[in-house]
Amino acid sequence: MAQKNSSSKHFSKSEAINFGFETAKKNLLFYFALFVILAFLMLSYVVLQAILVSNFGSIGSFIAAVIQWVVTAGITLGFVNIALKLIDKKKVEKKDLFFQDWGLVFIYIVTNLIRQIIIIAGLILLIVPGIIFAIKLQFVDYLIVDKKMGIESLSASWKMTKGIKLNLFLFWVLLALINIAGALLLLVGLFITIPLSMIATAYIYKKLS
């Protein structure tokens, strides 16, 4: 039994990155369209924030912050959902960017807040524990979207990553280097490296789950 569990926890970093690259390359125009939509939303938010603040002051600023918080949560889960669909070779559409299960969006907001508190507490404890906690809790988003989990996604992610923290950390380092290289290419490379990172992470999640 122990041998079976150890085998199920194995994943190849190069395999995940290669899969992420090939899948991102095939869907490059799709992701480019998503980034254009995101840019438009960011511009719209700046305008909305300016209007709310100018008309309602601090209350308007608070309303704008809440809107940003909720929309960002929905889009985060939308990107996770798209990556999982691509892993399962399902059709993806631009509307998938906006995760439509608002119950799960609310659950994500609460759960992510708890996760951030745990990670910040770990960072205060000489930084290293915070990095470990971030690694252990990195699949919360995926469990919420894929398994429709709530707060229990925290403990589920913690269990999924048992015994493979170092491998996951090295995977993080590789993705960071890949995205730095993308940024150095006049930022154009990020159009491929960011989707690559999302898909590769989803690939590993599927392997572990």
C-alpha cells in the first residue's frame, strides 16, 4: 500500500512543462484574446474606481475594492477552470474566463483569505515556513473548481502535497525562471509562459489527484 501511495505522488517536472508548452502553443490565440479582455477589464475598473471615488469618497473606494475582490476571484477560478478543461481535452470558450458558480466564488474568497493568513503567519516565522505553507496549499483553487470543495480544500491540498514539497518547490523555481525569460523577451514571451505555467500546474494537480 505504501508503495502504491508513493508511486501516485510522483510527477515529472519536465513532462508537466512540456505538456504546458505544447498546449499553450496550440491555444495561443485563445489566451491572447483572454489577455485582451483582461486589459479591457482593468481599464474599465480604473475608470469605475475614479467615478466612485469622485462621487462617494471613501465609501466609493470601498465599493470599488469589493468589486475588484469579487471579480478577481471569479477570473482566478475561470483561469483554473480553463486549464483543467484543457487537461481533459474539453472545449474552452472565452466566456469560461468568468467563473459562473458564484457560490464557489464566495467559498474561494473565504478559503483564500484563510490561506493567505496561514501563509503570512508562516512568513513571519522566519520566511521558510511561509514558503512551505504556500506549497502545501497551492491546489486549493483547483480542488474548489474540480471537486466543488469548500474549506476542506485546505486540508485536502495539504494531504495531496505530502512528501513532495521539495519537488513542488523546484517546479515553482523552474516556472519562475521560465516567466522571467518570457518577461525579458520584451514581455511578449509572457503570452506563452503564463499560460504554460497555468496548464503545467493543472497537469500536476491532475497527476496528484
